[in-house]
Amino acid sequence: MEKIIDDLTGRGWSVQEDYFPPDLIAELQRDLELNRAAMTQAGIGRGENLKVRSEVRNDVTLWLDGQSGAQNEYLRLLDAVRIDLNRALFLGLHSIEAHYALYEPGGFYKKHVDSLKGQRNRVVSTVTYLTKGWRAEDGGHLVLYDAAGHELTRILPLSGTLVIFMSEDIPHEVLPPARARCSIAGWFRCNP
Ligand code: OGA
Ligand code: MN
């Protein structure tokens, strides 16, 4: 946790390999597969403004609602991170939302920010990767940028890795994978 806090305060992003237990990651992957039929084309925006824009992103998603043991355990671990961040950084994060995401081969999510400046709604973004045995040639990197648009890093979606970054400050993009790429994207929010 110390490393995450240092990274977030120093540069706004952190990558932690093998952050979650492999058994939990495997259970989450299985849970996603069991719920595959319920996953729907991801949208942009919220509420009434939610629109499917498959030229921007073409993954399918499903909100975690704690309906399985694996989901509950994952949300519990993420909540512990939220509480630690509040304690260290006084961010006033009051809730979590998280969804499964599946990118089919060739899928993508073009460069975007998860939260618009000043909105202070989604404050911290998290991504956890689920698909076992990911290799460099499978692609599907998450690319992080700074505010000026310079590339900061390229992260291979290795199962068990947690990526965490400040939602307003880090534009990012998902490059097309060569095989199905499963993850959980999540956000810590504060009251708008
Ligand atoms: C997102 C997102 C990154 C990833 O869902 O907003 O940026 O690596 N996901 O899956
Ligand atoms: Mn994003």
C-alpha cells in the first residue's frame, strides 16, 4: 500500500503485479465467463446520456453487484484500498463501482479520461487483469499518457496485476488484443 500511495502522490499512477491472489483471479475469470451472456456493449457517459459508441470502445461489460463469493471478496479487497487511500491522502472517497470488461480480439478503447476536470466524481481509477497466461505478443496493452499527451507507460494486462491512477489526470487507451482480454475496471468516487 505504501508504494501505491507514493506512486499516486508522486506521479499519479501505480502498477502492482501479482497484487491479488491467483485463486481469486481465477474465480473472477470463471465468474465473468458464467455471466458472459449478461454482458452488454459498453457505453460512454452516464444515465440518460449513456450512448454506445463502438468507434470509441467496443468492449462488453457487466457491473459487479456482489452476486458471487468472488465478486464479494474482490469488492471487499478494493474497499480496503479505498479506506487506506482516504487515510493517507484525505481524498474523501465514499464508494466503489466496478465492472467486468471483455475485449474480443481486435477490440479497443480509444484514448480517454475516466473523469472530466472539475467534476470530481470518479477520483481514482483501478484496473485488475484476469486472463491467465498473457504474453507480450497477445498485445492489449493499457497505455497511460500525461496531460500533455506524452506516453508514460505501456502495461501488459498480466493476470493479477492492479493498475491504479488518478482519474482526472491520466488519459489512457486500450490497444487491440490478439485474444479475449478480461479485466475489472473500477472507480473510487466522492460525492459530486
Ligand atoms: C476503462 C479502461 C482500461 C483497461 O474501462 O475505462 O480504461 O486496461 N480500461 O481495461
Ligand atoms: Mn478508462
